[in-house]
Amino acid sequence: MNKREYQTLYHEFTSKVIASSQYLESTVTQSEKDLIAPLAKSARRIYDLGTGNGRIPKFLSELGIEASIYGIDSNLQMFFQASEFQNPRVKFIDSDILDWLKNADEGDLILCIGNTMGGFMDEKYRDSVFASIYEKLQKGGHFVVDYRPIEAVLKNDIVVCREPQNYGEIIITMEEINGEKIRLPQFYPDEESFRQQMMTNGFAVSNPILLEGTKYVRKGIILEKEGTS
């Protein structure tokens, strides 16, 4: 299956998810708050990549921090939901993540939460996104990303097919929404390979943190661009 076919399946699935509010996560779990909040309190410019319905920027705006907060997403259906939220410190941007990063100023906290990385199914695109994140992150800044471990997917999901990729796999699972079965392709990193790849890119990488409170098992890691800002 080629890149376009994967993206078509992924778009069909996300459209179904958006239409079914019971599958659309709108809250920030306590474990996500515990992961993000300590880093956000000292940040001045925060980017939420793949912001979806804007749940992370909305949470950040409630912390009373001084940072400027940007939520970036190219899904118009999600973007319209996010942009209804009004706060002078929060700006939502309709754009492809990589295209936006190319012209962005440096940030000191970059987030990629809610399994956004699962939508990075093209190897070149994915590598370019992570290289751009490193470039746009200030020294001493942090990049926080979460993911679904491959072993959890294989154990808990109905797997249709698997395709090895650079430091992970694309796995197509069968998901059910309102009684309709829909194929979902996503990229899932091999934890050790992904960790080594990020270290090769220049990041210092934390140990994985289990993110509880959602339908799927997820882990989060904090990556730091070493040095002083």
C-alpha cells in the first residue's frame, strides 16, 4: 500500500471519529497534565503539533502561564472546533505541521500529544518533521511526544497487516465506530529504535511514562535539546 492509500484510509477514519463525539477526546487526562504542566510553567512559546480540537492549548491557557501558545493542525474539521476557543494567548493555525515548522520562530516547548505521530506514515516526512522540531527548539527546550507501543497494539487490537518502516512499523487495525468497522493505518515506533534515533538527532531522551486514562495504552517521553538558551 502506498502513501496516498494510507492517507486516504487515515482521513476516512478521522472523519468518522470527528462525527462521533464519543470517540473524540476533549479532555486532558491527569497523567498528561503531570507530563506537560511542569515544563509549561517556565516556557515562553509553546507549540502543540496536531492540536486536533485544541484540548491541550485550552488546558495550558488555564495554568496561568505567560507563554504564547500555538496549536497547529491541517484537519479543517478539527480546526474549526479548536478555533471557536478565544484566548489572547492562544492562536490556532490551519497548516501542515512540516510546512508550518519551516517558517516558525524558535519555541522552548514543543508538544506532539494524542498519538499525532501515528499519522506520520511517510518515512521522509516523519524524519523531516523531527529534524525541523530539533532545529526550531531552543537550546534547553523540551519536545514531548507520545505513542502507542507496538506490543500493546498487537495484544489489544485487531491487526489487518503490518509493514516495517524506519524505527517502527505501519500497522493497519480494524476499529469499530457506531457499529461500523473501519481500517485505521498508523505508524507505531519501536521503542528502543525510536529512542536511539532521537538521540542520534541530538536529543537527550527521558524514560517512557505511562499515560493513563484513555481508551488506548500510550506512553510519553520528554526529549531535551541540551545546552542553555
